[in-house]
Amino acid sequence: MKINRLLIVSAMSILIGGGGFIASKAIAQNAAPPTEQRQPGERMRGGGKFERLSGITEAQKTQLQQIKSASRQQIEAIPSNEQKARMAAIRNDARTKMAAILTAEQRQQLAQSPANSEGKGRGMPKISGLTDAQKTQMRAIRTATRQQMEAVLTAEQKAQIEAIRNDTKTKMDAVLTASQRQELEQMRQQKQQNRQQRQS
């Protein structure tokens, strides 16, 4: 069964405590980011896209965050402790490799990035002075790390994650109006296009 790569990557983001950019604020601090427990109504990583939807109400935001939180908990329960330890080792190795690519000044910028301070962790934060060689090396590390993370899970676990993600999307869509769903789908497509452009 073909597993949606983005689905697994987003699941891995939850499991590894970061986003697409594995070398997060923790590079500078050399520590894994904590797993946070958020309360309903509190802003979550990735919640910004919902806040940009036209006419979104506080009640809708709360419902969406509750659905997302429940999904995260279900996904976090899937891997064994041994698998989580392997993922942590992969993550730490990636951080070390990425830190070695950056200058001290760039590591400082990364630590102070608004994306990191807000806990978003999605994509690559803006770091000035990155050379083409650095960007290429970091992409290679991210790709290798993503593949290693995916290999930790069994096919059955990946299928479980896919089912949770599909269920979560269905529940979230039910909270939104038809126009909000259309708007959200356009955001998703734009994000996908941006990701493909960065990788090409």
C-alpha cells in the first residue's frame, strides 16, 4: 500500500517533537524540545492556517484544536518505546550534522527564529547567509533523516497513522463551512506547490 509521504512526515513531526526542519532551536541548545500539553483554545503548532480562514469562530478553533490534540495523542501511542528511542537517536544525529553545517552566527539566528519561539517548527526558518552548498547539504540531511524515520515504523503502524490522519481530516472538515473547507484546500495546495518548488 502506498503511504502518503506527507502524512508520514507530519506524523513523524509529532513523534519527533519538531517539524520539517529537524535542526530546530534545539541545535543551539543541544536539547530535544519538550512535548507540550496544550489546553483547548490554546494555539497549537500549525494552528495558524485555521486562524487565517474567513469567518472562523472561537468555537470552531477550539473544536479543531481538540480534534488535532486527540489525533496527536493517538499517533504518539503507536510506536513502542524502543522505536521512539531510535527516532530520538536519528533526530539527534541530524541535529549534530546540521549544526556542523551552520556557522555560530547562523545557529544563533536559528535559536532566535520566531518560528522556533512560537513552536511552529514547520519548514526551514529564515537564516541569513546560507550558501547554496549549505542549503544542499541540509536538504540531503533532511531527506536521509525522513527516510530513516519512516523505516522505523512498520507497514501496519504507517497504515494506523494514515487512518488516524484521514479520520482527523474528516472530523475537521465537518467543523468548517463549505467555503472554509474550500479555502483550506487552496492553502493545502499552495503549501504543496511551495514545497515542490523548494525541492526542485
